[in-house]
Amino acid sequence: MNAHALTAVLPNVLRSVAERGLHVEDLAFEPLTSDGRSGVAIHRLYSSEQTGPQGPAAGIVRYAPGAASQPHRHEGFEIIYVFSGQLETDAGAHPAGSLLVMEPGSIHAPHSVQGAVMLVVWEQPVTTL
């Protein structure tokens, strides 16, 4: 499938990024150390501060090379779209363009050897194991 055909099937927000690029340098990131993360930063789109203690959250998440998260369980769905780099999970390597859907009750400990930038949507907060 050529690049034009691929972008035609993406949702509008992802199509826009695929066509114009994600300008990470224009986003304000803050460290994301909750749940035992190291080397991770987030540009918050919305958070549980706005949606309630058990509410959804979303952000552009940046893993520096070597970044990692402690094993955690998802209480709700989590959606991850990898914009650049590569995310590694217990299920394998997920390069740019990968879409992961973690079901409620699933457990993983994501990390990135080379670094990655992703859109992450959490339906509910996670529980660190």
C-alpha cells in the first residue's frame, strides 16, 4: 500500500500527523514518573484532574532511549498509537505506525530501547504491580 493510500484510511487526526508530521518540539512536556516510569515525559491532552479520579486521560507520551515503565494492569482500555521510534512490550516490538489496544485486565511493562513518541489514551488509571 502506498503512503497516499495508507493515509486515506487513517482517522483524521492521524491522517493530519501522517501528512504534516508531529512537531514534538512545539509541545510542552513534563516528566511522567507515576507508576514507576523512568525516562518518560507527557504532553497532556486531558487528565483525570479534569475527568475525575477514575476518569480517562490522554497525552502525547515520549519515551527517551532506554525509558521504561514498571509492570502494571489496565483497569480500562488503553490505546497506544506509535508516531515514531519503537515501543517494546511483552507482546513484542511495535514500530512507528503500530496501534495497540490493551484490554481491561491486561498487564504489560512497556519500554523503549531507541525511544518513541506515542498517542496514549487511558480509559481508567492503571494499577502498578
